[in-house]
Amino acid sequence: MATVTIRDLNKKYENGFHAVKDVNLEIRDKEFVVLVGPSGCGKTTTLRMVAGLEEITSGEIRIGEQVVNELPPMDRNIAMVFQNYALYPHKTVFDNMAFGLQMRGYAKADIDKRVREAADMLGIQVLLERKPRQLSGGQRQRVAVGRAIVRHPQVFLFDEPLSNLDAQLRVQMRVELKRLHKRLETTAIYVTHDQVEAMTLGDRVVVMKDGRVQQVGEPLELYGRPANKFVASFIGSPAMNFVEVSIGGDGVAQTEGLRLRVPERIRSRSGQRVTLGVRPEALRIANGSDQDSFTTTVDVVEPLGNEILLNFRAGGVPMVARVDPGVRVKMNDSIQLAFDPQRLHFFDAQSEAAL
Amino acid sequence: MLIERKWKKWLYFYLPMAAFIVFTLFPFYWMAITAFRPDNELYATWRQPNAAPLWTLHPTLEHFVGLMKTTAFPTWLWNTMAIAMVATGISLVCGMFAGYALARLKFRGSEFLGTAIFITYLVPQTLLFIPLADIVRDLQLGNTPWALMLTYPTFLIPFCTWLLMGYFKTIPKELEECARIDGATRFGAMVRIIFPVAIPGILSAGIFAFTLSWNEFIYALIFMSSADQKTVPVGVVSELIRGDIFFWGQLMMGALLGSVPVAIVYSFFVEYYVTGLTGSVKG
């Protein structure tokens, strides 16, 4: 069990591409931390540097108390699950799982015990004699996880391990991974581009973009108090609606067709333009008492069963509202919607930082 | 409709296929039939009554016996086998390491080195034998099997390196990364994971290298002078064509026996060999 400390980590490739910029992270013992971001954001590079598969340009990585910058991967006592599983095709499932233990000189009986233990935990006992090519995607995934856990490493590293599975299996494996982590209590770093995976798995989530950490926080903290427009747009589905508004002297923000009162902290920005962010669920069908309401025409109705997504235009941009499934709305209906004043986000129009 | 389709399949598939097979196999057939044809039939004209140019009425082993008794054919066969195996072994080992390095290690000038190795393969042997002859003489290797065992790798190593480099590139690098995390060194990951996974590629490279050495002619002709040091291709041609007399029966028997080991090697590994050339490993 161990903490992972990353200080001022940088990765610059020989072709000049600066993949990871000044990343600082403190991962606590037994914590499940998810690195999430769009492709090319540096999350996988960061993970590979922790694994020792990528050289560090500058900065420091510690696992526990030990600085591991110069340690080869084999000496870091970590285990990694790869996106393509990376099972050794010429070895049976048993040998795949045993390989790491054999390399470390464990006794045969011990290896056997540990492999069977892990196989039990993952429900793959019957597969032990098979070769990887005889397994389905989900089974391979389990074997890859099994290979990681037999060694009882200090840290688990996951590099988009669920991306190659179909949607249903992905949800199932997600739950299993979470259960497994609870049981094993091992520090884990998990890389994904899927924000749902990040939110459901992570004790804390690290949102990255262009090699920089945008925000670190618990899932609901990221959702409720995004540090900037990027985090706000990346976390949550459907994404947050954004519209540029100008703040008037009377504490009212407006843009074409929209008018709403802004909280106290935004009033000092009078005369400026800011970006208003509204989550789809912070919009509701207006009733008579709502003050900040507006009228619009529904473009598209997406009934999802547990909710209905209404697509419309307001303030000159397309927006989405998430409303109760009981609401009866058709395409081209004119509706009146209201903002939930407690759940509005404002971002600086230039720096995009939350206000 | 169904009948028309069948007819089309015959015309566009079976017929061209049959023509192709006949075209490819006829020389082998001719070689085999000539090897078992008695001399009087061999040198008779086709216009003679009862002539059967495409088969023989009196198959005989006289050429086989002649080849074994009057020439050093068994020695040539042995020489060829030993030389081809040693040359293939050397080339495969070098090719595996070089191919791995070029496929996986990023070092300054690695691309240039790859191209340079390939270019050496393009230098024709007919040019290369001149400097090589000088070296072979200086090392006093002339007329010993080592002259060929050490010169064949000059064209086999670049060949193996390139074939294997291509194959190694198709193996996901995560496999060895995983092995390195699992506790293997880079060398250990290469030997324990990458090489076993690359067996189809290694076998194809080996088969090709073996065939190339087996059939090699120029170096064998130049570096070997005494009859008991010759390889099959050179021995057959130099000992069985005397002046302007071709001993067709023995020539063809020698060629037939010479091609048998290669055919056997191919047939054993044909499956690996196809995967080796078409590549791709699934994790």
C-alpha cells in the first residue's frame, strides 16, 4: 500500500511536443484516482511515467517514500492493466497470471495458490488452462485484471481498461472494478476519456487538458463547482449549456431573449461580458412565480423514459433542458422555461475560470 | 440462374486456376520424369514410333545409381545441408536481435541504419563476390565450408533483419511493457515474450534463409574448388555437364533430390510461414 506523489512533472518529446505540463498530484494510500480528459490531454503519458514506461523530462514521482524517477518498471512494485489487455498470446491464462510471480522467484506452491485465489475472486477458474485467443473480450479483461492483482502490488495502474468492451459489459466491469478496489484496498490510478467512468469509479477525479491539470476533486465537487469552463463542459451529460451574457448595472444579465438576475458576487462585473453556464437539469418548465423565465420553441424532443431532453435555442445558441418525464411537449411547441437561480455558473469570458 | 453461375465459376475460377497450376508444376514434372527415364528414351527423337515424350514406358533408377556412384552427390548434399543450416542459424540470431532493435529501440540514426541494412541487401552478389573473394583468401577460408557459412549471412542477415523487423512491429508493444512491469528486463521481455510470439515470423525468415542458402550458386562456385567441397547446385552443374555433354538424367535426378529437403521444410511449416508473411498478432 502506498501513496503516489507527483511533483512538477513534465514530459517533452524529442519532436518538441510538450505532453505533460507541471502536473502536481498527491494520491493518498488506498485511494482510487481517475485521470480523465480528451485524447491528447496527457493523462496516459502521466500514467506511463508513473509506470516507468516513459522517461520523465523533469519533476519527481514518489511511490511511498521512494523517488522512482530512475527505477525501471520492474522495481516499482506496480501492476498495470492495458487497454488492449496485452495478454501473452502464447501462454495459458494460468501462465499469464503466474508470469509476474515467476519472474520474482516465488515458490511454485505459492504461485499456484495466489493465481487460484485471484481467479476465484474474478470468476475465471474454469479459464485457467485456455489461451487468450479462446477468450471473449470480457474474459480477457478479467484475466488482465487478475494478472495485475496476483502480485499484490503497491499501486494499480489502469490505462483505459474498459474501452474495448461493449457498452453493457463496460457498465458491469465498472461495478466489478469498484467492488474489487474496495476489497483489495490498493492505491489505484485509472485513466479514461469517459467522464461517466471517471465519476462512478473515482474517489477523486483529475481533469486534464493540453497536458495541464484543470481541477482535482471528488466527483460531485467537479460537477457542482467546476473550476473552469472546460471542466464544466467535460463533466456531465448532456453537457452544460453556455451562453455569453452581459452584466448590467442593475445586477441583471442579458443577451438576446434572455434576462436573469445574477448572484451578488457577479454584480461587480457590471458592464462586462461573462459566460453563463446552465446544466440541463437547472432548467425547468416555468410556473407563474418564476421571475427569470423565457419563452422558446422546442426543436427536438428526446424522451429517454426516466427523463425528457428538450433541445431548443436561447440567447442565440442551442441548449438542452432535462425535464420530468411527465411533461407533455411536442416538437415546435412554444414553452416557457425558468433557470434555477441556485445552480447557475459564471465563467470569465477570457480566462474561462469560474467566477 | 444457378447453372449460369456454375458455368461462370468454371470459366473464371477453375480454368485459370488449372492453367496456372499446370504452368507452375510442369517444370517439376519434367524434371521428375527425366530423372527416371532411361537414356535410350531420353535421346530418342519424338518423331520415332511409340515415342512418349510426356511420360516414360520404362522407368529406371540408373541415374540415381549413377549419381550416387560416379559423383560425390551424397557429400554435396551433406555440404549443402550443413552450410545452409549454419548460415541460416547465424543469420536468424543476428536478424532477430537487429530486427528487434530497429523495430523497438529509438536511438539516434536508427532509421538510417535500417535503410542502410536494406541497401546492403540490394547490392548484387555478382558485384559483392569480388571483394569477398579477397577477404576469403586473406582469411584462408577458400575451399572450406566456412567460406560459405560466413559469406551467406552477408545477404541473409539484411533479409532476416527486415523481415523480422516488420514482424516485430506488428506485435503490440504493450506486451513487453507488461512483461517489464511484471518483472522482466528489456532483454528478458524480448526473449521470453516477443520471440515466442514471433515464432511464425522467425520460421518464415528461417525457411527463406535456408532456401536462399540451399540454392545459392555464385559464392559456392567461386569459393569452392575441389569436388568434395561443392554444394548441390554447383556440383550438379559442374560435374554433370562435361564439355558440351549434358548428363540429363543424372542432372535431373540431382536437381530432384536437391529440391526434396526444401520441399519438406516448406511443407512442415507452411501454416506458420503464411502467418509469418501476413503478420499480425492478436493479444
